[in-house]
Amino acid sequence: MAFCHTGDVFTPLQESAVFARQAEVYERLGMRAWSEGIVPWRATTCPLLAEVEAELIAAFDVDVRAAGALAPDDVLTIIDVGAGTGRLGFRLAPSLAARGVRAKLVLTDVSPSNVEALAAHRQLASLASDGLVTFEHFDALSPTPLGDSGTPVLLAHYLFDTLPHRAIRVTREGGFEGLVDVGQEPWAWRYQPAVVPEALTARGEGTFLLPVGAARALTAWRDCFTGPVLVLSADKGVAPRGPTEDPLLARHESVSAGVDFDALASMAPAFRHLSPSTPSDVFALHAFVSARGETPNFGEAWRRRGATNEVLGLLERFAALLKTDPSVDAMFGVLDESRADPDLLAQLAGRLKESALTSSQATHLVQLLVRAAQQHFVFRQQLDVPFTLAITAHHVGALELAVALYLLSLQESGAHDSTLLNLALAQHALGRHGLACEALEVLLAHTADHPRARALLADWQTALEA
């Protein structure tokens, strides 16, 4: 069973350096972890998830206030544990306010530099000035109370997969602890006899990853606060491997493991676990509720919105759409379902521009673009979303919107010839000839030998002087 070499250093997986270094990795990477696509973020920050979670939190808020755990004037504290870029918080805070939830959203990270980056972000700072958001350092495994209330909601998105996991192999001969030497490439594994944990006694043979770090976090959170606690966790699941296979962990700059939520539920008996109606190893939202009494409103909201795994369904339909030659109405259907997700709309922008739109479809597209622009989170990433949306708005004649988006692109991604040229064309079409010339002058300062910009500037300056 063992894969070993003389002299190698084997350590139980949960004690290995790969998990001990997680905080160090995120401190070193900073926001690059998300801007460069090193760590996934789309599913856990999309507008649809923000809507679903706002509805669930609003229902929980009603229940705990009815039970007296929150006084009428108390503010519900919502802690985003490992908030990443802050994109989810940007979308969640106004969604909660729109539902009348008196809440303060605390965006946290284990990396102090990431907390500083969150606080410096213009859109998040605006929410902070309105009293909707604050920023704090928070260690999931060694938490300290945050906010004024002992009754919090904690968001743990793509978090439990990064906390320590224990590798256990179960065979006919019994249980074995997985030890790993991460100094080798590929990693080397060795297995030593161990008692099969209670969470696995009914599972049969296989190689399992036990989310011991997530269980420690849930216990710590329960002990840290005095009132009922709701934890919403959106993460990937895991399928056990065969009894002769080594555990499978995703390796990027950091490391992550699929989360065995059934095992986690048995390891955190102080919580009631609510799972999706259809299990998924790809992505799903789970809830853990520590409330001792009934939570009828939350339970009903969970059945309607939480258990249905809407986000995974949306992303699967979107992926299938990209593999076909969809109709305009089919694209609009997915975009409406996504709540005009800016990132998804940007991916469909080229196809929509190539389509012959009816007047009603053009109107629908402009409405989608307006909604997408309103909820776009300014954060430089691999795809220049504002520019892509701007080109689409320009194409359908929504020039004011196009100008606003071109300017946003310049702010987010810096000066680019195509952005400046198209901004100039849109400003000129709106009759703002001076602003159009200014955009061309900036372009030529950036690229002096741009022939079209130089020709247009000469023509437009002549017209202004005439």
C-alpha cells in the first residue's frame, strides 16, 4: 500500500506544510490570487448567489428576531470569512438593504494585506461610508467575535476546501491514516494503521478526505458567539476514491480539497445541516444552523432557494449554451436568469453583436447592459468586462452607456488604443466634439503613430475651428 522512499519525511495530511502555508500563500499573492485566475471565484461571487443568500439571510433574520435572539434595534452581523476580492459583499449588501434587513457585512481575510486592499477599494469604501460594510482580520480556525451581536451569519465560500483535511483509507483490513511527503514530485503517500473515524464507519471501502479543519472552524464559531449561528458554505464536493488510490487535491499556488459535507455534518453535531436536494461534487450551497429553536422562515426559504442549487444549474446551462449556436432569445433567457451577470454577458457579447436584433430585442439588450453595468465590480481581471460591454452598447446605439463603460474600462484596465478610439467615436456621435478630441489626444500621447486617430483628430479640429 505504501508509496515511500528511504529517508522521506511523511506527515499526516492535516499536519502537512501545504495547509500550514495557506495564509502565507494568500498574503504573498494578494489580489493576484483572483485577478490572474489562480483561485476560482465566479460561482461564489455571482449576482444570482448574492440574491439567493440575501433571501436566506432575510428569512433567518426574521426567525432570530421572533425568537428574541436579536432585539428590534440590533443589527445582524454577517461575516464573509475569506472575502476574496469583496465582489460578493458588493452585491450582497445592497440586496440585503433592499429586503429591509438591518445588517452589517464584515469583509474579512486571514491576510492583513488583503484586508487593506478591500478597505481601499472605491466601491467597497462607498458601502462602508453608508455603514453597510466594515473590514476586519479574521482567522477561521482562531476566531474572535466581530460586530455587536452574538447572533451572526458566517459565509464560508471556497473556504472549507482550503482548511486542513485528514486522509483516511478504509479497506477490508481496516483503517489507515494517510501520510504525505510533499517534498517529492509527485507527492508520495504512505499509510499507517488507524481507527476508522465514526464519520466513515458506514461508508465501506475507499480513500476519504475528512474536513477536520472545517469541523474545527464550525466548533470555534459556535463557541465564539452567544446566540444562534447560521453558516452558509458554497464549495465543491468530493467523491471518495477507490481503496487503492491516493487522495486527490487540487494544486495551484495553494491547495484545496473537495469537501465531504456529509462527513462534516457528523463531525459538527451542534449544527443542523441543510444540504442541496441533489448532491453535487462540482458546486453546491450548504447551510449549518446552530439555533436551538425552530427556524421556520429559514427552512421554507431553504427549500425554495437554497436546496435547488440554482448557481450550478445556471453555470451548467451557460456552459452548454456556449457549445451551440444559440438564438438571441436563448441567450437572453440565460442572462435574465443570471440577473444580468456582467461576466456572463461579456462572454456572449460577440454573439449578440453578430445577431440581427429586432427593436424589442435591442431594447432588452440595453436593459441587460444597464443592469450589468450597475453591478459590475471594478477589479482588473483577464477579460476587460467594461470594454466588452461598452462595445456592445455602442453597437446598439446606447452611446451614453457606452461612454460610461469606456471610461470605466480606462479606470480599471488602463489606457488602451481601442478603448480611447471608441470613446472618441462615441463622444463625437453624441456631439461632444471637444471631449472626442481630448480622447484622441490621449491616444496619440500613448501611441504617436496611430494613423486613424491622427486623421480623425485633424478632421475634427478643423471642424471645430470652422
